[in-house]
Amino acid sequence: MGQSGSPPSDAPVLEISRVAVAPRLEDYVGGGAKPNGTFVSDFRQREPGDGVPVSQNTTAYLSYDAENLYVIFICQEEPGKLRARLSRRDDIFGDDRVGVFLDTFLDRQRAYVFVTNAMGVQLDGIATEGQDTDYSFDTLWHSEAKITAEGYVALLAIPFKSLRFPNQDKQVWGISLGRLLPRNSEASYWPYVTRRKEGFVPQFATLIGLENISPGRNLQFIPYGIFTRARFLDLQAPGGPAFRTENDARVGLDAKIVLRDALTLDVAVNPDFSQVESDEPQVTINQRFEVFFPEKRPFFIENAGFFETRQNLFFSRRIADPQFGARMTGKVGRWALGVLAMDDRATGRLLPETDPNHGDRAAIVVARVRREIGRESAVGTFFSSRDFGSSFNRIYSLDARLKFSPTWILTGQATLSEDRTLAGVRRTGGAGLAELAHLGRHLRYVTRYTDRSPDWRVPLGFVPRVDIRVLENFVDYRWRPEGRTVQSYGPGAYMVVNWDRQGRVQDWIARLNFEVGLTGNTFLNFEREEAFELFQGIEFRKHNSRLSLFSEWISWLEVDANLARGRRVNFFPAAGLPPFLADGTNATLALVFRPAPRLRVDQRYVFSRLVTRRGSTPAGFAEGVGIFNNHLLRTKVNYQFTRELSVRVILDYNAVLPNTALVALNRSKQVVADVLFTYLLHPGTAIYVGYTDIYDNLTLEPGPPPVLRLTDSPTTSTGRQFFIKLSYLFRY
């Protein structure tokens, strides 16, 4: 099994040597004599300059032995300017950091990402061309760092057992080394990686010199156990609502087997699909379409990129309660493969006990195959199947990503669905997408056409809307003055028109914006939007103005704020009223405080408001009358005792305050308190101890039958849970 591709003729070549003794961090501290090894120092900026030398001297030394690849960074920094914190694993985006990027199949499509900050805290992921970097990927590797008077020194030791690569004596990989300085909004790499070309991985250097290495057998077994005690309000209890207490204990096993050094087979028996981290608060009221919440369960987020297509055909949160699961992912030559098989017990449990399918489970299969062609292009197929009782759904898809030049990319996808409901209703539908994009340092342009038939059904995907023909155009331009406080500025425009299959315009949007990028990773953006929407046969003319700010200018403070005001539709009016146009305000303020290297405090407030407006007020109501207010408030505190041990406390408040004469919403107030202690030795070996308590504005009055009544304040605990979870990684 050979390499996927050959290195570009103009790519720098880096040859490293095998060492008999592993390098130590101490050997590189204090300016002493350096052991023999390959080194590079010509780091060049990608941002804010393009090709400008790194602002602070940076040198990286590379070597390897039979077990590990070693990279040691020596980074200079001005006194008092270094940003370094002891934080949770993967939580180092605001810190100074260095990283190694490895394209082990030399396919110029996908690369491992290993990053550490100046205190040795790890961040790892998978970078895939055409997708966002997947930082949910976790594996075993070693990092340590030491802050010095001149800056800091960091050591990364990456076991070959943690990588997948071809089974051959001599390896040829792609490699890039990076350093990020957030105070300058600076990202520098060796070799020089430019924004004048689309793509990151294709610009890597060629790494040679690796010989007679192997990931070995690489068998991993993670047994786990979880005990939960919960007290909750059971609305379906016989005789009426009642409080119930339940204990639950569960054990299971996740296994990982590497086949032929390149394919990974994951098998889960009574799998651990628990979700430790809660979802970030989002506005969910008065939303015409479903709100997207990202996946957080470890089994699904690992290697999720293997199943990703341009249209979201597989959204793993659709699988709610599986008992068995298996997944195979990996590379074979120029082929990338992902196959998943799983059941879901939730489908049958949600049906009434009188239903003949009650207690049955859905059978689910998802498969994705991608073939690299040419230098940086690929074609792929996707298939999914979901069977439950007499119902089924099948999805067939073909897609391609064709790169014609360093900055022009054409993407296309065609999809067919076959669907039969439990009632025997059959539907067959199709969907297609075509996109042409120019992605350069100054100019970005995207034009996209999407077509979905009314009978297209994707129950395993995230597809909020069908029966559409959408034409989108996006363009922006950035001037990038170098060596100044203002690092970029320029306008942008977005236009979209959506027709249904009968040719009726459903909605259109015309948006203009202007953005300014400053040093300190600071961005200020203003946009104005004019829009039209057809809803329930009524035409609505809307507009919106939005101002947003993101900044890490101050080392201990991160700010993310936006304010939007305009005309919105009340999609869920009170009984007897048609949908009508109203004045809306949406605001978000998120602050991250880091007053000490071990402490992080996140404060987030989300506000949404709708009021009646002149010219579209329902009869009998005056303008300026509130329709609803929605307040979401989250305080999250994380304290890191050591790199392994942390405590996290979350306090959430959610209040929906409606005018029930104008909107079909119930008044609700909820407070959630969540405490979690985590001891994470490394991915797979961890102890979690957590407690959650939910309070709602309800009271349960005794019966018979017992009756739930609304109150003014959230004083009744409706869900209380304590849990302890343990897992341990055995690796051979």
C-alpha cells in the first residue's frame, strides 16, 4: 500500500534523522548546546502579513526514534507579552501556541493537528480541505513546555501508534510547523503558507528520513462504568404528574482496532453515549425552522469528517439512544472510507404502548467513500439507510470537489431519497447543489445553486427546508495594510433568492457589510439587510441592521458582542390572529475573563424581544406593545487545579415572558445549576463526578388528581441528578 500522492515539485524538502536517545526539554532551555537534529527557523506569516518573517524569532528542532516523532520549539517573546494559561485540554485558543501538522498519506487533503501552549496544555484535531478543522479528535501524545526569560520552549512527542500511515519501510509525509501570537493576530508557518492560494494542507513541505516505523498492533479498549441517581417530575405517571426517583448503573466497552496501519475499526458494546458538556444557550422561540445544536457525544464526533458532505446528510444527533455501534474509518491509497452501523431504541420507546412498533428499534447504516483525483480534487459517494418497522429511508449521493487553479474551486452534489412511512406512503425526491468559489487573500467570491424537491426526505440529516430553488452570491474584498494597527478592512455583499418548484418567490435577502480587523484579534463589523419572506401566503417585507465586535485585545478579556434591530415576523401568533410583522431586537454579550492562569469565567447573555409596530399591528392593539421577551443568561466558571484535575460550575437562567394575547407561548422561567469535577489523565482515562439541579416556575398541587400550576418564580426542582463516571484506556 503506497502513498496517496507525490509531493509538489516546488515543495521544500525536510529530512530528519533517527536518534538513539529521545530529546529532553531541559537540553533546549537556557541557550545551552543543542543535540544534533534537523532544525528550521524561517517562519513566515500567513496573517496579518503574507510572507513577512515571524515577528518573534522561532526555531523548531525535529528528530525521531522507533516510537515517536519529536518537535521542539524555541520561541522568543517580549517580557510581559506572553499569553499562557493552565486550562482544560483543547481550551488554548486565546494563548500563544505552537503546532505540528502532519499529512501522513501525502494526499494534500487531510492532516493531523498537534498544538500546545506555553504551559504544555494540548489541542489536537484533523484538518481537512474543504471542511472546518475538527478539534473533537483526541489521541494520546506527550507535550511539555517551560516559560523562560526569553519566551518559552515546548516539546511535542507524537507516538507513531497515534497516527495512521501507509505500511511501507520508507515514509514520505507532508509537514508544516506553526506558531500563533494572538496579541498580534499573527499566524506564522514553516514552510511559507500563503493566503494567495486556496488550501492549507497542499502547501506543506515534504518530510523524508522516516524509516522502519509502524503504529504496531494498536489495539485500544476503554471499559467504562456510570452510576446515576435522579429525582425528576414524571408527567406521564399513572394517576397524574408525580415525582419519581431512579437509580441507574451501566457498564460498557469501546474498542478500537487498527487494520493494516490505515483503517480504524471502532466497536461499542453498550456504548458510552453520555454527554458531559451541556449545549450553549441559543434562542429557540419564534424560529420558523429547526435550530442547530452541534454534536457533543465522543463516539460521534471522532472522525466525523469522514461522513461529511456539502449538504448535511448525516446529523448524528438524530440517533438518540443507541445500544450497539460500529464504525470503520481510514485511508487506503487515494481512497477515504467511512462506514457506520448502529441501532436506536428511542424511536420505538417514543410510541404509545398500544402501538405494535412500541419497543422496536431503528436500524441505521451510513457509508461514505471519497476518491482523490489529480493534485487537489476528489469525488465521493454517500449512502444512508434507516429502517424502523415497515418504514424505511434510503439516501444516495454523488459529489465532487474540483480545484482548477490555486484559488478557484467547483463543488457539486446530487442526491436521491427513497422514503416509506409506517402508514405506507412512498415518496421519492431529489436534491442538487453546485458551487463555484474563488478564495484568495484579498477577494473571496462564492456563487451557489441549491435545488430540493418537495418529496426529498433526509431523516438522518439536518435539512430544515425542502421544495426550494435557491441562488446565492457572496463576495467580499479586504485591503490588508501591513505593519499597522488596522490589519484589514473592506466591504462584503450577500444576495439570495429562493423559489419553490412552482416558481413562486419564497424569500430573498440583500445584505451589505463592512468589516475592520485590528491587531489583538479584534474585528468590528456593521451590516445592513433588506429582505422579503412569504409565510402562510402572506408577503412580509423585512429589514435588519447589525453591529458586532469580537476582541482579544486585552490578554485577560475576550469580548464577543452583537446588536441587531429590524422588522421580524411573529411566526406563532395567538389563536385567532394571522402572522404579522413586528419590531425585533436581538442582542448577545459574551465575556471571557481570565484573571488568573488557572481560572476562566465565561459570562453570556442573550436577549430577544418582539414588539408591535406601526402599520402592521393587529386590530385592537397599540403599537409598541411587547409580544415577548426572552432572556438567556449563563455563568460558567472553570478552575484548573492541575493539567488533569478541574472543576466546572454552570448556572443557567432562561425566561420566556410572552404576551399571550399576541403570541402562542407559555410563560416559563428556568434555573439550572450544574457542577462537574473532571480528572482527565489522557483521552480515554478519566473520572467525572457531576451534579445537576433544574428549577422551573411550577408547583405540583396534591390531588386527586395532582395538578401542575404555573408560578411566578422557578422555585420547584423538577430534575435533580448525581452521577459518577469512570473510564480507563488499555492500549496495546
